[in-house]
Amino acid sequence: MLFLYILIVILTFLLMEGITWFTHKYIMHGFLWVLHEDHHDLVHETTFEKNDSFFIIFATPSILLFYFGFNPVLNYMFFIGLGIFFYGMAYFLIHDVYIHQRFNWMKNVEHTYFKGLWLAHKSHHKGGKCFGMLYVPKRFMEEAKHLSVQEIKSGLI
């Protein structure tokens, strides 16, 4: 049973990238643009954005799955909630901490994957089509191999 629960967590985590892409493209850039728009406004300098309300919106299914995954006994729903939670933590660390530097951590990570993530997200903010978070298209990975973190952050690209 443990193997099945681990598999559920991993599969849920991987599935969340597709759900994130769909939600970002069609909901956040669609009818909930009113909440997401300030995230694309590079002029504002506030601690919190309306966009931060998505943390609550996206945490709700995980919280409910944790609850129903323990009630009345431990079941598969808990592990789906755990996969969503792990993806949410990865999203937070990548998007808010690394890319947007909302905290003073992970300032100079010189790894091609992380630089590719930054380039893909930067492309999205300039009108590109990268709506996911953890999957990096090959062209950004290739470009990242030849750039330093300082070049990416300074906008020399």
C-alpha cells in the first residue's frame, strides 16, 4: 500500500504542471485576470498583490483532500492532497522566491535548469506562451547554458 501512496503523490505532483498551465492560461489570464493583472504590472512595489489570493484558492483542494483523506480513515485522497501540497511548495519556491525574489533566498543559483525557468517566466511576462511553471521548453534551456544569473537578472537578454 505504501508504494501505491507514493505513486499517487508523484503522479499528482506531475499532473499539477498540466493543471497549472491550464489554470494559468484560461482562468488567471481569463475571467480571473482581475486578480492576476497586478502580477504582470512591473511598476508596483507592494509586499502583497491581489494575485496572492490564488494561494488560498489553490490551497483549498489540498486542505479538503487532507481532511477527507483522514476522515474516517487514512485513504488515497490524503496522498492526492499531499501531491498538490508538494507542487504548491515547489511553485512557491520557484516562482515567488527564485524568480520574483520576494524573499532574500536563492539569489544566485547558477544551474541551467533554474536559469531556464527564469528565462521562460520572463518570456511569459513579456507576452510569451509559457504558462506552466516547472517544465522549461528546450529553447530556454539552450539559451540558459550561455548566460549567467547576473545577465538574466539585468535584462541584457
